[in-house]
Amino acid sequence: MPAVEVRYLVAGGLAVNAHGYLRFTKDIEVEYEQALIKPLYGHIQVRFVSLAILIRMKEVSDRPQDRADIQYLRMRQMDDESE
């Protein structure tokens, strides 16, 4: 996507993984707005939704896995705020 200048952010389970909570996911959501930028394979810059937006998205979806993700992501958010 960067080669054709498409604006995107990876969301959902892959974004949960990028924020430090590793778990299996079988779908990918793509959004726009703020980003966490992390390298893939050491050199490809991938944009993930911010932690705050990811938590809001999970709250709206409100599936069992989303509720579990929210608990962990809120802990990460508190850790980030205390640093």
C-alpha cells in the first residue's frame, strides 16, 4: 500500500498484537486516523490504530474476545501513561 500512497491503519486483532498482547486473529480491519507505526520484517513500516482508538473500537464491537482484549489493552494504556 505505501507504494501507491494508500492511507490505512491496521486495526482489530493485529493491532492488539502490535500493542503487545499476542493472540491469534483470523480477520483484519483497516481504519484511518492516528497511528502506532511498527516495522514488519525489519523494514516495512506498518501503521496500526492508536491504543485509545483500538479500545474504543473493541468497546463498540463488544464480543467476548473484545472484552478480553480491552482488559489487557487498558493495562497497557495505564503503563504507558505512568512512564
